[in-house]
Amino acid sequence: GSQRFVSAVVDSIEANGCRSGKTPTLLGTFDSSEEIFNRIQEKRWDFAIEQFNHMQGWTSIHLAALFVSTGLVISPPLDGVYLSGPVLFTQDDAITDTFRECTDDAFPVCPNTLSPNGQTSSCQCTDRKQIRIGGVVHGITTDSFWDAVFAASEQAAEDMGIQLVFDRFEPQASSEILYKRMSAKILSLCQEGVDGIFVSISNEIVVQAVQMCLDLGIPVMSINAGYEDSKKMGLIHHIGMVERSAGYAAGNKMASMGTFNKAFCINHAPGLEGLDSRCKGFEEAMADLGIQYVAEIAVPDDNVVGFISAVEESVQEGGDWDGIGMLLGASNYPSAMPGTTELKERHEKFVIGSFDINDLHYQAIDNGNILFGIDQQPYLQGYLPIPILTHAATTKQFLLNHAIATGPAFILGSPGGAEKICAAESYPVCPEHPIEDYNSINDGVKIVGYCLFAVQALAAVSAVAWMINYRKSFVVRASQPEFLSLVAFGCLMVASAIIPMSIEGGYAFQRDPITLDETEVPNDEIKGVDAACMAVPWLVCVGFVLMYSALFAKLVRIKEIMDGAQNFRRVQVPRSRVLGTVGVLLSLQVVILLTWQLYDPLVWSREVTERDSETNYPTQSIGQCTCENVGAFAAACACFIGACLAYALKLAYQTRNLSVEFSESKYIGISIVYLLQLLVLGSPLLFIAQGQNNSTFYIVASLVLFLSSFGTTLLIFVPKLIVHKNQDGRRMERAVWNSVVANRESESAPGSTVADIRARIVRGSTDIRRSTDIETEITDEKGL
């Protein structure tokens, strides 16, 4: 139906006068298009044969989804195949623009407003919440067969997102009263206005009500009972077994499994069209097989003694009933299975098959008391009307087959445990899980954290690169580059804790797929998050110890040199001793962290903070690294680092008079005060954000780590860069002298240790860069 093809055909036919005269040429085509419909409306084309490809795809998906979730499948139709076409469209059909647009755009359902090609659809989407489907059946509350039907309908309505009005009647004083109540309910629904209704046609009273609905233009389909009436009235579909055909199939199945020459059909509800048709089908099968069909036995539905008495009176034989065959028209009535079991104990050789299936029936099959059960799949009878009527309310499309067969399916043994439970519970579907807010760290916030780490990394690498490049300069040698390297590396370690802090996870244990509660099975994906949790205190604590133990050691050395100068004695503090101080402090910190790691390590935990009031599903949760003794271990680390900082601050104060051009005393003190200020300001913010908002906690913690490490890097290295750039060698020598003399000015005398040092410096001042030995000695004397 392309435009070029259609135009060429029409033009050619009309040019040759084939559309005029007494016998004009008819034009028709399979499939359709907008161009074809336009030509039909212009009366230049006669018909198009549509196969409803939208229905083909839609029906296949629904049936496949049902099979995946329940294992149930519809039976083959009587005529061999389910048909979506051919449907003939002619000039007499009112083909509207809206119908053409919606057909082309595949009838979008809200909130989707797009056509299959991804463009905005010109067809208004269907809001299924406005669709109202009704249902009226004869299944009363005490009839367990209908439990699956009602459960399936409710599930289908939830799946389709439509309104369902489907009430179940209590037992009535008589069947006639029940049918009258059914009729009244049907009329009420149709008069109120529904988009479709499904009914079980169990009596002529119901037929009259259905006809009134048809007169009102309401789409009607039947389920379970009333196939013949449904077909006669032209209802959309009948969903269920074609009872007469099922009875015929049961007769053939019984004959293939057992030997008998007399046949009876047991009917719990004579006059009920479904059960009557089963017995008639069974009778026809016996006739074709040449087996004597004796009688249809009417039995009470809820009286086991009456059931047994009625059957024995009809058979009129004693003994084991060898050669007798019976078909139980329904096994869901209270008297059916207990009465059958008692009959088998009295007359063990007769054979019997049964319609319907339940737990007692499974036991009877397994015990050999019954040959088979016939499952008409009531779940499908309850489920299928909802999507079919919903689809029809929008598209006006149906399958051409009147009957959609849900049986017979012959059951020869008990199903597996899981299958049995699912069937008994009507194949429960997990409620739709709400979107849970994990309160994860915002991606933008993570990027900020990564950038802060990158800045610190660049600063640390630049500082080390500067030391390496100017390793022979007096400033670098006098500042002891090995300790400066430790400071740079410690600052980098502290800032690097920002990286594992950004690693998050879900729940520590796997969750139940239905309740979403955590199980006892560990979630292997969280192992990496657990490692990241414990990496943070290692990086922060070891980084701080490296950073401040190096400065602490330098201050200790300065203090000893200063004390020696005050006592007019020469003191040498070897680097190994200072490095030993660093090693001791680092070892103590590692002991604390190892104890934490081995005894009670930090692990990832997620706590639900809010739940849905109806489903109790979690809607909000927050994850964090925690352990039972997190407070104790964190306090131990903090106290150790705090003690080191406090003593370092004391040393920095005692050596405050040393020249700022060579010693770090002043800047170490400033950096410690600076860090304390950060902790005082940042700790309350971290406490507030902890357990409330991971993004806020992360950005505050990242800023604290960055500012502490980056600030220390600047305070330690920038003064040296300035000195290196602005001061010449002679000024450096004077700085050494001033540093020593400032602490013992009143006690200095000619010939003292200080005078000797000064004289040696002056003698070597002609070329400091070549006086490596003097530089080294000065460095040793000062401990810088």
C-alpha cells in the first residue's frame, strides 16, 4: 500500500475506464495504509483486508508473560489456530482520522506519548486508570474453584492499571435467587457505564440481562459457563473450556487408560449448562467407542452419604464393580472427593476420571483411586478477560475465534512442591517496588572531592620535585629533605582518604526479592566497600603520623641543639635518632589500627530510614561505615594524634625565637593551630551530617582532609621557596648566627662555642656553595 503503488494502480484503472460501466473492476488489497483508507473514502478503492498486526504483537506478549509467571498456556482452538484476521474494511465502514492515526502509532498508553518511530504521536494516549471493567459470575464464596478466578482478575486489573468491579456472592437460598442477583448486578453495571463486562452465563435469567447490556453497546464476553448462549448472542469471546468437547475428550481419555463396558456421568448440578454439556460430551464419546452409556447420576453437592447412596442406587450392583466406568463432572463440590474415596473402598475395581483439580484430587490420583483430573485452568479464566476488554476498549480489536480455550488439560499426577504452592496461592506477583532513595553521594560532589585530591597530589608532587631539583642548595640541605619528603607524603596520604570515602554500596546482605528485607546471605559485592571503609582510618591516621611525626622529630632535634647552645656545649643529633622517633610514633599508630582491623573492623552497613505505609517496602535508606566499637577506636586514634600534636605545639612554642628563614617552629605551630581550628569547626558539621545525608558528610569530610593537608603543605614549603628565591648565601649565614645568638645573647663571650661557630662561618663565607662540610656541620648543629 505505498502511495506510489496505490496512485499508479488507481490512475491506470481509471484511465482505462475499468471503474465505469455495468461491471466495474473491484480494487482490493491485503493490509492497509493511510493512502488506502483515503482511496476507500474517496470510493476509488473498494476494500482492504486487515490482519491487525498490533493485536498479533500485543496478544503474543501477554500470553508469553502469563506463561513465564504461571506456566499456564491456553489450549489450541477448535478450528486449529487463533486468528487476528482477515477483517474487511469497505466504503460502508466509518474509518475516522483518529482510527487511522492511532492504528499507525500503535495506540500509545499514557504516560507514553510516542509513536513507534520515536516521534510524538498524533494519537492521544490512553489513560488506563479511567477504564472500568465489570465482572459477574455464579461462583459463590464457599466454592473454592472460584478462588483462583477472583485472584487472577484482581492481579490482571493491577497489571493493566484499570478499575475492576468484581464482587463475589454469598451462598443463596436457591440457585434461582442467585441468578436473579447476578442479573440485577449485570444490569446495574451496564447502566452505570463500564467499558466492558465479563459474565458466566449460567441461566436464562442471566441471558436476558446480557442482551440488555448488548443493546446499550457494552462489550460483553463470557467465561466458564454459557458457551452456546455466548456464541448465539454474538459476544466477543467465551473464555473457558468448551464443555461438550471437554466431556468428549474425557471419555476418550478414560477408555485409553481403563477397561469398562458400562459408563455413568456424575452431575452435582443438573440444569447447570456447563456440567450438563460435559455429561453430553461424555455420552457421545461412549457411543462412538461402542461402550454402553447407562445414565447421568444426580448427586447432592454437600452430603457425602447422599452422594454415595445416589451412585449405588444408579449402578444397582454389588461387589467390586469391575467393568464400571464413571466421569465425575466436578470435583470441587464438598461431597465429591470424600464420596468418591468411600466408593473406591467399597467397590475397588471401577474406574473413574474427574473434572477440576484440588489437593484431595491430587491425593486420589497418586493413590490410584482416580485415573486423571481435568484442569480447566480457572486462573486463565479470571485473568484473560481483563487485558482483552482493556485492549478492546482502546483499539476495538478482537480475535476472530469465539472460544479461547483454557482446557481440557489432563492431570495424571501431583505437581512439584513449588508449583503446587504457587497454584494454591494463585501465582502471587511481587508488588511493584518503590524507588528507594539510597541517599548516595551526588556525582557532582564526588567530582569536587576528586578535584580536591588532585590539587593536593599536585602540590605534594611539586614540592618533592622542587626538593629534587634543588637538592644541592643550602636551603634544601639545611631543611633536611628526607623529613620534608615525609611531610609531603603524609599530606598526600591524608588527602587520598577522599577516594575510598566516595566508595558506596547497597545492602551488606542479599535481600528477599519479595519483602526486600535483608537475608542472612552476605552480599559479595560489599566486600570491596568494606575494604574501602577500613582504608579511610589507615590513610588518615598514618598520613597524620607521617606528617606530624616528621615535624615533631625536627622540633625535638631543634630543642636539643638549642639547649646545648644555651649551655655552651656542642650537641650533635644524628638523623638515625630522629628517624627512630618517627618510627616509634608510626609503630604505635599501626598497633592501634591493626587492633581495630583484626578485632572489630569497619564494615559497610545500610539502615532503612523510611518505609512505605502500605507495603512496608523501604523508600529511603542511608549507608555508612560502622562497627560495634567505632567510637572507642576512633577516640584512641584521635587521642594518640592529639597527644602528639599537643607536645609538638609545646615544642614549637619553646623554639619560637629561631629564625623563620631556617626553622619550621613557627609554621609548625601555625599548622597545628590551623588544624585544631578545622577540627573544631568541622567536627560538629560532620556529626550533624552523619547518618542524615551522605553528600553533605562527604563534602565536609573532604574539605577538612584537603584543608588540613594542603594548608600544612603550604605552611611548610612556601617559606622555603621564598627564602630560596630571595636570600643570598651571606644572608643565610647571618640567619644561622642570629638563630643561635638569639637564645643566649646575654651569656655569649669570646672563645665560647657560639664564637667558635661564628668564626668558622665567617671564614667559610667566601663561597658557601663549595663549603659542603661547613653546611653539613651547621645543619647538624641546628638540627634543621
